[in-house]
Amino acid sequence: MNRMSWHGKLALNGLAILVSAFMFFPIFWLVMTSFKTNALAGSRDPAFIFSPTLVNYVNAIVDKDYFHYALNSLITSFGSTVICMALAIPAAYSMVFRRSKYTDGTMLWMLSIKMLPAVGVLVPIFIVYKSISLLDTTLGLMFLYAEMNLPIVVWLLYTYFKDVPEPILEAAEIDGASLFARLWRIVLPLSMPGVLSTALLVVVLAWNESFWAVNLTKVDGATLAVFVSGFKAARGQFWASMAAASTLAVIPVLIAGWFTQRQLVRGLTFGAVK
């Protein structure tokens, strides 16, 4: 295999830097806007040189009770992830190692649910949640997020579990290992990178979900999505305040992604090379 020439490497590195800068610019602009005044942020002429202010962050954290919404986001994200993984792991295990003639059809049916527009089921879910007192609760969002992410999680775990050598499970079964023991002591340890990366993905998806949070919660169960949308008033949008709120909303995910990026990449590439 011929090595790439130096000008080819230079062009490839330059393209990578360009794409990275293009992807990072919205985050840079968001953070920079959060330090402006609302008047300056709403101006048609973009200002790169200005006197920064922390008033937007003080307003978001102190006056708008940021930590209440952040705690709700934390509870719903991790709670829904636990529920989703608890249901998806045995489901994926059975579909891989206890296949039937209905397995493929069930997998396709589960995936087709993700194609359903959320707005199409908003009214019935709202009515059901109101009748069972789950409106404006973190518990209601946890169940909904878990159900919403369950199909994609089952599919991901299905692909990871398929890479587990079946003869190992057969040998364990001959030795008397129970179904739970084979799952807990063999399948999960061997596919742990994929399981962890899937769990991280579910946390991020639940953290970023805004449609259901805005429509089903108001105060008690409201997440950071509701927190950010609260900076839009009838007389206009407060761009600087909204930028500060958005920055506070994405910082936890960015920090978590930074510390778990190695595990995430390892899980996404798990089983790619035999």
C-alpha cells in the first residue's frame, strides 16, 4: 500500500481543521453571545470586540433557578437510561441467542416506531398522563424517554451481542450456568464497551430532548429544555440571556463527552475489526 504524499497529508489535515472549525463555530458564537448585553446581542451588526458581562449568568443561575432544572435533567436522563437498559439488555439477548421466526419482524416493527412523528401522539399521551397524574413530573419523563429510546438501544445491543462467540455460551450451559449467569458473567463483560457507549448515547439523547419536556412539564418536572425556552417572551427574545442559559445547558454534556470520549469511540468501533 502506497503511503500518502506530504501534500496529500497536508490537504487532509487542512480539511480536518476546516471541518472542525466549522462545527465548533456555533458553540463559540453561543458562548461569546452569552457575555454580551441583550441589546448588543440583538444588534444586526455582529460585535467581536465588546466589554463582557456576567449579568446573564447571574440572572440564569440565581433569578431563574438553574439548578432546579439541571437536577431534573439529571434525574430524567439517568433514570430513563437505567429503565431503558434494564429492558433492552434482556430483549437484545433473547433476540440474539433465542431467535424465533418472529425476531426479524419484531426488530423491524420496533425500529418503525422511531419513524412516528412525536406530535402525532402528543394529545393521547397528554390525556393519559393527565389521568394518571404524571404531568409535570420527572417520573413521567423518565418512562417516556425510556420508551422513546428503547428501539434504537435494542438494535445497538443486538449488534454488540452478536459478536459474542456462541460456543462460549454453549460451553457455559453445559457446565450448568443458568440463563442469568450466562448473561451476567459472559455476554455483558465481553460486550461491555458497546453497552457503556449505548448507555452514554441514551443519556445524551434524554438530556437533549426538548419536545416532550416543553409540552408535558411546566415547573416541578421541567428540565433544562424548559429552562432555555423560558427566555422567550411575548415582546421578543432575549438573545444574550438565552445564550447564557443554553451554554449552561450544554456544558454538562460537553464535559461528560470530553471525559468519556475514549470509551464512546471504543464502544462505537467495538466488533468492527475481527
